[in-house]
Amino acid sequence: MNFQDLFYYFFNIRVFIDTLPDLLQGLVVTIEIAALSLILGFVLGLILAVIRVAVKRPRNLLIIRLLNIPIALYVDVLRSIPPLVILIVVYYALPYIGMLIPRFWSAVLTFVVILSAFSEEIFRAGIEAIDRGQIEAARSLGLSYIKTMSYVVIPQAFRIALPPMTSRMIAITKDVSLASVIGVADVLKKARAAQAFLANPTPLFSAALLFTILFLPLVRLSMYLEKKLAE
Amino acid sequence: MEALIHNFFNVEIMYKAKYLLWLGFKVTLQLSFVSLIFAILVGLLLAFVRSFRNRFINVLIIIYVDLFRALPTIILFMLVYFAWPYFGISLPRYWSAVVALTINGAAYFEEIFRAGIEAIDEGQREAARALGLSFPQTMFSVVLPQAIVVVLPPATSNSLELIKTTVLASVIALPELMKQAQQAHGFFANPTPLIAAALIFLAFLWPLVRLVGVLERKYKQA
């Protein structure tokens, strides 16, 4: 092994330039899946968290309080099973019972449900960290439950939830690269195809490079937020 | 409903596939265990080295940690298994998976252990020694009880993530649980093995998910 080989195989400029447009196309697909999953996942997670907190109020009827159980079950199941397993079940198993979902949307669906489970926990922890006295004060000032939630509790809970949200955001976006396993034409799929076609692993390194450029600022940001909020 | 049972919970297929799934489960367990130990050891070592505050070495460690926290693990598996052979390093599937999981896991464990080390003020150790406690006494009754509070919840949660990540070994065709399930799915043309694999993971990891929740609540605001 000498340096020439190293550059030929790993950092081949020609291969890098030739395959870059294709990889960038793949990157667009990755970012599309990530953006859709993040928006829908966080919204669904927030809704679940609010429902769960509302349902658990002690003055509710027992039957309503029991609604807590299916949500808790949903969250635990999705946090226990590895994302790749969920993705494969969605794409390969659901068609047998008549639910044929295209690759792209299988990936989005998978990451939305997983993220909603994780963010439900994050938001609920945020909501529960707000002092009960604030809710009581808001209610006694005449705000309705919904208004108390949306003007008093959730804005504060959001701040508490921010650091775990960013780190979960990174984790989910990294998982999006799993979509290549079911054949979504994302960066990794394109890189694997180019690597096999050219018998040169440079595209894999380009893909790694693209991901690193995409995530390094986010990793730093999440560390910064964690430190800032710990102060 | 009948289609659902026939396709997802088919007892006959389940029975036929059980041996394959059992083989796969054993590989998953072994892979999880070995990688977890390596990742924890390497993470501990890096955190320890970092605590000496040599500027040059610390920059290298920070680059390592940031890089592998930013890189999707599936790419790491592919680099180790598909790209290293061009470089003359050809590892078998199993060890490729162990290496990838260790490199990735150690980056997270380093951060966790560092936080644990930094949580205890130097002065406490000096005070304990000055009061006449021996080094082991200082470690076991002063330093470790405090460090564990900081380290245990994230370390458990990270171990869970690492075990979940072992599924990616199926991408490099290591015959672990998911790979076996996919093969059985192809062979019997019935997705019951996939559902079974998902249920096995659920049964195996759910207690861990609960444990993480319990620890996080117990050591909150430590």
C-alpha cells in the first residue's frame, strides 16, 4: 500500500468530480425525506404529548384516563424496535395485507412514527417540568385549558425541550440514510451504485463527506444548546 | 383479518423459521455484547486520556468524536466492509460489524464518561485524601458514587442505541436476526418472520427502554 494507491482508491479526484452531481441529486432526496419526517414527526409528537398530559388529569373519568395506555404502548414499541426493522416491515410486510406504500413514503412514514414516539417523551418531559402553580394561575385568571396550554405551558416547555430535540433531530436525519436499504435513491444508494460500477470506493467517501458537512454544524449546535441550558 | 393472521402471525411459517431466527438471535446477542464491551472500553480510555488535557491529543479526540457522531452508522459499516479491502484491510463480516459499532459507540461513550469525570471537582479528591482516606476509599466512597449518577442514565440509553444499531450488520450480509428474518421471508414468501423478528427485538429491548426511563427519572437534576 502506498500513497498513490490511497489517493487512487479513496480520494480519486476524477471519480469524485464525475459522481458528485449524482450524489448531490441523492442528497436532495435525503434532505426531502428528512425535512418531511422532522416536521410531521415533531408535530405528531407534540400532539401526542398534549393529549397524554390532558388525558392523565386526575379529575378525568377513569375511561378517559385509560387512553394513556395506548399512547404509552405506541411510544414504547417504537422506541424498542430498531428503525431498520420498522422500515423493512413497513416496506416489505405491509403490502401483504394490501398496504402498498411507495419507497419514498415508506421511509417518511417510518421516520415520522419513530420521531413522534421519541418527541412525545421529550415534549411531555418539558410540559411536566412547568410548575403546576402556573397552570392553576392561568386557569384562575380565566384562560381556558387550551389557551393555558398554548400560551403559557407549551412555549416554556419548548425551551426545555430544545436540546434533546436537536440531538433527536440529528439521530433521525442520520437514520434517513437507512432508506437506501429499501432502494430509495438517496445519497448512500447512489454512492453504492457508483462504487460498484466504477470499482472504486471514492463515492462512499464522498457520501461520508457530504453527511459530515451536513451534520457537523448540527452536532456542534446541539452540544452548545445543552451546555447553555445546563448553566 | 384472515389475511392479517395468515401473513403476519402464521404459526406454521413461524414454526419452520424458528431455527433460522434462533441462529440469528444468537449472532445479534453476541455482536451486541462484544461491541458494547469494546465501545465502553475505548470510550473510557479516550475519556481518561482526554482528562490529562494535552492540547494536541485532545484536538484529535474531539475531531474523532465529532466526526463519528456526525456520520451515519450505516456508512461506517459500508466503509469498513466495502472500502477497507481496497486499502489492504479485509475483515470478515462479523469483525467489520464489531469495528464499525465500536468506532461509533466509543465516540458517544467518550462524551458520557468525560461528563462523569468532569462532574467531580478535583478538590473533593484532594480533600478526601487529606482526611486520610486511602486511594481506593476515595474512589469508591467519594468519586464513583457521584460519577455514576451522571454517567449511568446516558450510558444505559447509549447501550440501548448500540444494540439497536447491530441490525445494520444485515446490510453487510452478516446473518444476524434481521438478515435471517429477511432470508426466511424470501424463502417462505410470507412476512411472518419479519414480524417475528420485530417482536423479538421488542421483547428483548423493551425492558431496557423502561430501565432508561426509570434511571433518567431517578437521577434527574443530579
